[in-house]
Amino acid sequence: MSSAAPAPVLHALDSSQVQNVGLGAIVVIILLGLLLARLVTKMVTRVIVLVVAIVLAVVVYQQRGRVADAVADAGKRCEATFFGVHVQPDDPTIRKACEQAGKVNGK
């Protein structure tokens, strides 16, 4: 009796998903910040909540920009990450080239 090893699961995003996730995260963060600011009555707390929401939105936007830059740069297409998660190119030919080069982790 031989037990077949389970198929490997690849936990990665592709570049088109990162753009959508990044924009969605920015919208959600800003909306949550505005909602919390509306619910909170003290002015100082409102300002702090809005500043935190804006900082988080900027960080997400920068990460999204880094992925977009890496996807645009042919030498970095196989090594793009979004908050530490490997991002696969959405173009099938580039993805295949990355797999052949051994730069996509298929664990």
C-alpha cells in the first residue's frame, strides 16, 4: 500500500489580484476610519483614528506600487511580494518562464 502524497498547495497571489486587493484594502481602511471617526465623540480620538487610517492606506498603496514596479521590471517579475506573500505574474508565459528558472516556489 502506497499512500499518495497530497498535491502541493501554492499560496501566492498574481499581480492583477494584488492591484485589486490593494485598492480594496485602501477603500475599506478609509471607510472604517471615517466610520470610527463618526462614532467616536472626542476630537483627539477622531484625529488619531483618521491618521492611523491614512497611514495604513499609504502603506498598502506603497506595497501595491512596489508590486507594480516589480511586474514592470523583467528582472524582478519572479520575485515580487505583497506584505511578504509571493506574487506570481498574471501573464502565463512569464509565469512559465519563472517556473522554469526555478524562481517560483512550488512547495
